[in-house]
Amino acid sequence: MSGSPKFSEAEIAEWKQKILAAERQRRAEAEAKRRQEAEEQERQRQLEMSRSQTQVRVNVLLSDMQWQWANLYPQEAIILQSRCQNQLEPIAQATSEIQLLSISEELVKIEQAFQEALQRKRRDEEEKRRQADIDRQLFELQELERRVAQTPDAEAMKFDPAGRQQVRSVFQKVRDAIATGDPAAVRRPLTEATALVQKHVRQIVHGKTDSRHLQIQANRQLSELQVILAGLKADPVVMRWQGGAVKELENQISLAQQAIAQGQIKEVIAYLSESRRHSQTIIENANTAQMQAERRDYIADSIAQTLQAMGFSITFHQPEHPNHPASATILGATTNTGKGISVSVPIAGQVFYDVDGYAKQSVATVDGNAAAVCDEAEQVLTEMHAALENKFGVKMGEVLWQGKDPNRILRQAEQLPRGERSRRRSL
């Protein structure tokens, strides 16, 4: 035989084929039964596995709910927990994957509802916190506004006008930021407003303190000036010579009181200082005038006494103008022979005489001009002048009259005796 493959056909007899077919049918049925049993076992295994997994999901979900209970609204938490627990019995009774699948879908819905509930409360809590922040910021702004409102605008504009304007501006910025509802946008202008208000209040406090100190100083100066005024009004010499100035000073004090009441403190302080200096000038002027008046009176009294010692009778001795303290003093003196002398002693300047009953004549001077001569009257007056100087210390100038030789030296009553007292008053 060659090396090529060899073949032939085989055929089973019909009766044997029937036997084989029957055997195959029997074994096929046994195999099918075994497959069905294996499939059922696998289905049960998968069902139990799914049941177990589903139960785990429920337990995990219940555990998460318990852990997140505080982050859920109580009513929603109870509902979600109840929905989860309601799935336990159907899971235990489920007989198919389809039933468990339906339960799984319900669990998905519960999980989604659970997350939505958590988000809802977080969102609400965040909104509450945001609103709380806004409310707190609004409260802080209102507190700042109340603090600023404690100082009236007029007072604030007096001590810190720029600060009041800045505060008003920043308050509006804070309100605009609050209107946006974003606490973060409010923080910066609110901090700025707080700092400006503190600065503004400090400035006003300092200004009021300085103003109060100035007012105390002004009131003290005013009181001192009122004391000085009372002293001036109680001084008869001052009132005699400077009554008008004292009245003017009194009016100035009244004006100063009004100015202090109106808040014009700085101006008043300078004004009162000047008034105080003026009060001293009033005293000095009064003393000077009184000294002149006493000099006038001393000279007039000395003349009267001298004339009386010379044999004259004093017919009058009085002020020329009785209602004026600076009036000249006039006096008249006569002799038994009818001769008379009238004298006018001013408060300052030359003493004037008017003689009556004495002979007058004219003589030629060395330059050829005529000069009036009244030897008898001049002799009497010269005698009187000598007596005044010797007894009273009053030095009188040379007697002059109209028409007398002008080459004669003109002298005046210019010196009182050294013992004459001067009147002086000091504060």
C-alpha cells in the first residue's frame, strides 16, 4: 500500500442508531437538569450577593444619616431615615434581581434626596451666616452713626468740619456695600468708617477741651476785670476824673459777657487783656489829674491865706465851673481902702490876676517904646509871691500883664514844697 491516507465509509445500523439516539436523549435530559440546577444555584448566589450589597447600602446610608443628623433639618432627617428603613423588609423578601434593582433605584433616589437635604441646610446655614454678618455689620454702622450723632452738627463743624464730611461720606460707602449683601465687600469700608469716627470723636473731644480751657481762662479774666471795675467804681478819685472811662469799661465787660456766651472765646481773651491794661491807664490818668487838682487847690489855698495875712478879706473862693473837677479855682480879696485882687488858678498853666483900685501908667522903655506900669499892684503881688515861697514853698513866676516890657523873664507857679504829698493808687 502506498503512503497516502486511506479511508472508508462506516454506517451504523438503524436499530443501533435508535439505541444510541435514546441513550443520547437520556443523557441530554440529565445534562439539562444539571445545567438548570447549576443555573438556579448561580441565580440564588447572585441574588443573595445583590441582597447583601443592597443591605450594606442601606446600612451605610442609615449610618451616614445618623452621622450627618445635625446637618439635616429634623423633619427631613426623619423622613429620609424612614425611607431607608422601609427598604429593609423588601430587600429581605426580594426573590429576584429585578426586585432588588427596583429597591436599588429607590436607594439612589434616597441618596440623592439625602445629598440635596444636606446641601439645602448648608445653603440655608450659609445664608443665615451671611445675613448674620450683614446684620452685625449694619448694627456696627448704626452704632457708629449713633456715636457721631451724639455730637450736634453745629458743634462738630466748629471743631472738625473736614472730619464730619469724611464721616458722612464713608457712612454712605458702607451702606452701599451692605446693599450688595456681600459681607466681604462691607469689611473694608466699615473698618475705614470705624477709624474715621474714632479720629473725628477724638478731634472734637480735644477741641471741646481746649475750648473749655479757653472759656475758663476768659471767665477768670472777666471775673478779675469785674473785681477791678468794682474797685474803680468805689474809688471817688477815679470816678471824679475817669467816670466816663469807667462806664466805657463797664460796657466793654458786658460786651465780653455776650461774646463769651456766643463762643467768641479767643477774641474775648485778647479783648479782656487789653481792657485790663486800660484799667491801669484809667487809674494812672485819674491819679495824674488828681495830683494836678491838688496842686491847683494848694496854690489857691496858699494864695488865699497869704492875702489874708497881708490884710485882705476873702470875698469868694470857689470853682469857676462847680460841676467840672478840672475847673479853675477863682478867689477874690479886698482891702478896707477898696482895692481888690481876683485870682484864677487853673489845674495847669499860668495863674491869672485881676487887680482893681491900683494906679496904672505908661513909661518909655530903653528901645523907645511905651510900656504899661502898675508899680503898686506889682509890689503887692511880688510881696505875695515872696510870702508864698517862704511860707508855703510855692514858687511864683514874675508878674506879667499886657503892655509890660516883654524883656522881663516870664516865670510860672511851677513848684510845690517838697513836703507836698502826691496821691497814687495801685492794684
